Amino acid sequence: MPATPRTKSHPVPRRRLLVSLVLGTLIVSASAAAQQAPAPAAPAPAAAPSAGQGQATGALPATATVSVTTKRNANRIDRQVYDVKADPASSNDTVADTLNKLPSVAVDADGAVTLRGKSNVQIYIDGKPSAVMQGDNRAAAINALPAADLESVEVINNPGAQFGNEGGGGPILNLVMRRERTPGGFGVLNANAGTRGRFNAGSFGSYTTGRISAQGSLSGRHDQRGTDGETVRERIDPATGAVARSAQASRGDTENRSVSLNGTLSYNLGEKDVVGVSVMASGTDSDAVSVERYRGSNAAGVVDSDYLRAGQRAGSSRNYSLSGRFDHKGDTQGELFKMDLRLSGATSESELRSATDYTLRPLAAQNPRTRQDNLTDNRVADFTGDYELPGERGTLRLGYKLARSRSAFDNAYFDIDAATLAERVNGGRTNRFELDEKTAALYGSYQWRIDSRWAVQGGLRAEYTDVDLFQATTNIRAGNSYLDAIPSAFLTYGWSDDTTLRLSYAHRIRRPGAADLNPFVIYRDEFNVSSGNPNLRPSDSDSLELGLETKFGKVDANLRLYARRDTDLISERRFFLDNDVLLTTRENAGSSNAGGLEFSFGGKATDKLSLNASGNLGYAEQSVLGSAGGDKRSATSLTGRARIAYQIDRENQVQLMINAQGKTLFGEGYRAPSATADLNYRRMLTPALSLVVNINDLFDSQKMDTVTETDRLRETSTRRFDGRTLFVGLSYRFGGAGQRAGRPGGAPGMRGPGGWGGWGAGAGH
């Protein structure tokens, strides 16, 4: 697939945007500096608020203040906040497990994340993008990071002007890392052992004294997973309607070993200034074995291919994130200027050795013995500045961003001589692709308190992106650039002390990622290959949401009506190159429309029984890829979660979590509904020591069914996973902060808003 020539889709001079960026930076910096006064020694440290902290909303006060020291609060005007640290399963769960418990969020067994059925979900860390959470490496990262490192998760369906469009341009899940700033020391140790050789252990500690606050965590995990799969494929001749069938059965077993660390150090320079540094790193090594049996026939029903393939894969992923920040408080209450520099990287390597025994060898089959090496490397440098100035009637926010993202894909393919074991490079299947993306952005927003009940916020983001592609194998360069204006708007009405209405709108841009653009063909086997498409255009989306947050007696309720339209949708397309070789690629696939009602309810049925339920009744319609008639496919589905928590007595509590996913559309088909259940039991052995038992996939029901239906292809695929797993562990906490309300292992019977663990409407900070 040839590279596209370098074009500029928006003929606006780059110089004008750069001049505006520099002027905006100078203005913001000068405004912050003008407010600075000599700072006396602070009697106690003041830490900057983590992403997502700020003024609580509803019936807003006269000024929505944000200071260097803040408290956790409830939902904000532009996001829903979920306090996840009190979930009793967090001592054993990964970040992927925690995300899979949030309303309308789904994380499948491969680590793919969707929100309200959409896959272009961005995952931020403390309000900022990171290479750790981008590309193929994201799945390994969220399955390695422990849930115990999280303070909260913010769900931002309609991102405001302060959020960029890198990494998917869709809704955002912001991981707010755990912070302890209570003076003194605090620590926690967790250890869990599970069935089939699984185990994990982790620690978290913090210490705050005088001007210094330090905290960090270290964890390790060993996991094993097995999968069984069956695929039945029908290749349809468009001219005659003749059907050729094939079937594939597979079994795979994977062993993962991962370790992660996270640390932050903050220092108060004075009463107004705070500097801080953070580091996050994780690594995963994996070994996998697989066996697959393939049998195919032509349209006449004659078998033309039959083989058995065994594979051994060794892989590793390494992630890191380094950040430094400076926060300055102005003389006006709530005035704050923040600068943040982050460097992050993610590298994934794998080696696959395959041995194939052909009973009936097809034409153009791969060598019986092969080796394939794959390397993916991502690097992101991100420099941002944010300024916030509260006034008598509202709050002004301004900011800038400079970022550079570099990605490389290196694939080497070798044929192995069966007799001598000598290796020969297969030039047709070896390639290297590089992408360099630069972004400059300015944003501004204003949140206006109209009166005691009404508040409105409007924002605009100007974002310039320059993309350079380099096909190293063929020495061809290509590129493109984009200049976009991205608006957003939010309206809040405080109906009463218990009831708040919210209306929000956001326009977003989804630009194709490095893997989407890579034109080289990557071979899984002779019947399944994949490649990107350098001709992809950005996809636009418009999202509108109306929310109601209220209480019915003791029950917290959250209802959200939403609608979304995507144009130039980037979708997965599959078609046959020849015979039964199926190519998976990307195309701009018309439009899609989605809407629905998202709901959550939580409260205490009795003093001991807490009930929480959430769900999404959604409708989706989109163009059918591969349809000659331009057909549309639609689906109505119900996705739901229920949590039942019972406090048996002061020392014992148990909870059951049920998760049901509805039908989900993709470009050429759909994923069938599925359901799983998890059970958790916690017993306080002492005020500081707890016994924890987790049973995941209680009913052995986890599986993934996908159906593809086009004019030329019908396919059904089923993957089943290793079912029920049991973990038994201990959690030990020491230090005064660990015994406060809301921490598992703290005072018995403490619950967050909406029931045990704070999962009801309005939970979080």
C-alpha cells in the first residue's frame, strides 16, 4: 500500500498559531508572576490538587475556588467521579478490574476498553495523557497496575476545552492516583494467593512532615490464563453466491509476571508555591504456548487445506512516566497557575516461533518453521500550563500545551530450515514503520455563576497537529497536518439541595493512531494478516448529554440521556486478498449514531444491606462495512451491573457483583451479550489486619462471541477463558491515616456515598 504524498488539509499558516501560542504563554505566565508576593514560611505543607479535585457543584457558591490544598468532592460540572479506593476487592484487583466495575465501562479479557459501546476511549493519568496508556501497550499496563494505587476514577463523557484529542479523541477515563497527605506516616501491605499458581503482593506508604510529602507503592503479580477458541468462516463469491467454508480451533496458555512502582515527592517552597516530581514504571514478561487446528474447503466442498500449528511466544513490555510540576497560588482566593512536564514511554517486544505440520498444504503457505520478532515503541513528551482565576461571578481558565509523540513498529520475519535450523529473512514480511506527531494547543473556558441555581461553562480549544510518516523499509515519507477548533459547553441547574440537572455538549476529533496508519502487512498466519491505512482521515464526533442527579429517600439516583454522532468513522474492515487470506485493515466508514439512557441507583436497604445498580439502555446504528448497498446495522442493548453488600457484623462483610454486557456493534458485525459475577468476603482479624477472599467469574460464564456479516464474509467466533478463580489474601494497614472512614480495614461499617465502597451517584471527590 503506497504512502500518501505530504498534504496540508488546512491551509492556515503555522506561524500564526505559534505566535498565538507564545503570546498566550507569556500572558498567562506574566499574570501569575504579577500576583506573586514574598512567601513566609508555611506552617504545614500544601499539596496541589490532583486531577479531578476542585469545587463541588450543584447549587454553586458565589466563587468556585480551587486552592493548593483541597478536599475530595462530588461530581463536577464536566465529569462523574467514582471513589474506588474503598472497594474491598481493590487489594487484589488490577486497574482493568476496577474499570470494569464502572457504569457503562467494559474491559474485555484482552484489555480492550469501551465506554457506552465506543472503543475510542482515552485513559489519562492524573489528568494528563501518557504513552503508558496508548496503543497496544495499554492492555498490558492496566492489567499490571494494582487497583490499590488508585484514589478515584473520573468518567468524562464530554471532555471540556482543557482536554486534548490524542490517543483516540473520545471520552476520557482519568485515573487519579492515590495520595495521602495527612501529617505523619501511613502504610499498607497486601498479599494474595490464588488458584493455578496465581499470586500478587503490593505495598503503599506515605509520609508527610513540615514542607515535604512523599508517597509511593511497589507491587508484583504472577498470573496464568488459558483460552479456547473456535472460528467458523464462510467465504462468499459475490458473483455466484458460492460458499467456501473453513474451521479453526485453538488452545492457548499464557503466564504473565509483572512488577510496578509509583512514587511522588512534593515540597512547599513557601505559602504559595509547590514543586513536585513523580515517577511511574511497570514491566511485564510473558510466556505463551498455543496449538491450533485449521481445516478449509473450496466452494465445491473439497478440502484444500489441513494443518496443525504449535507456537511458542515470549514477550515483554516496559512502561515509564516521569513528571515534574510547579504550582503557584495567586493573591486572589482560588487563583492558581500550574506547569507540568511529563516524559513517558512504552516498549513492547515479542518473539513467536511456529512449527506447522501440514496434512494438506495450501497454496502460498508459510514455511513449516518460522520465527517472528515484533517491536513497538512509543515516546511522549508533554508540556502544559493551566491558569485559573475565580471572580465574583465565575471562573476563568486558560491553558496551553506542547507535545511530541513518536512511535515505531519493527517487524522481522524469518523462515527456518527444518534440517539445519538456519534462518533466512523473509523480505516480503519484514518491515519498519515510524510516526512522529507534534501538537500545539491553546484553550480557554469560563464558568459563570448566573445565580444561586444556574451555572454555565463554555470553552474553546484550538489544536494544531503535524504528522510525519516514514516507511523505513521502502524509504518513503508522507505526512499531514490539521488545525481544529474544538468547542464544548456545560450547563448546571441546582433544582434543590438534593437535585441537580446537567446539560453538556462537546465536539471531538479522533485522529488515526500509529497502528491505524501503518500500511505494512503483519502476518499472523497465511490466512490472517493485518495492516493500517495511511489514507485515513480524522473522525469527527458530536456528543450531547442531559443528566439528573437526585435522591429518593435514602437512594442516590443518577440518570443521563445521551446522543452521539460520528462522521468519517474509523472502523475495522476485513476482506479477502486471495483464496482464504483475510486482511484486517482500517477505513473511514460513513457515520454512526448512538443514544440511550444511563442510570445508577445506590443506597442502604437496611442498616446492614446496601444495594447498588447501574445500567445503560442504548441504541446504536452505523454503516455496514463491506456492504455493496450501503446498508445500516442497528442494535438496542441493555448493559447492567448490580452490587449487593451485606455487613454481617462489625468484623465481617460480603458483596456480590454481577456484570452483564449487552450486544455491541462494530464495523462488520456485533459482539453478543455476556454476563459474569464476582464474590468478595472481608473479615477484620484486628483493627489493622483483614482477611480477604475473592472469587472471580463465580459461575464460569466468561466468554466472547463475535459475529461478522457482510456481502462476502460470514464468520462466528467464540473464545472461552479459564473460568472461576479463587484468591485468598491479607491486608495490613498501619498509621493514623489508614484508619479513617472509607478505607477497607478501617473503622467497621464505614461506607462511601451510595453504599459500600462509594459507588453510588455522587461518589468520589
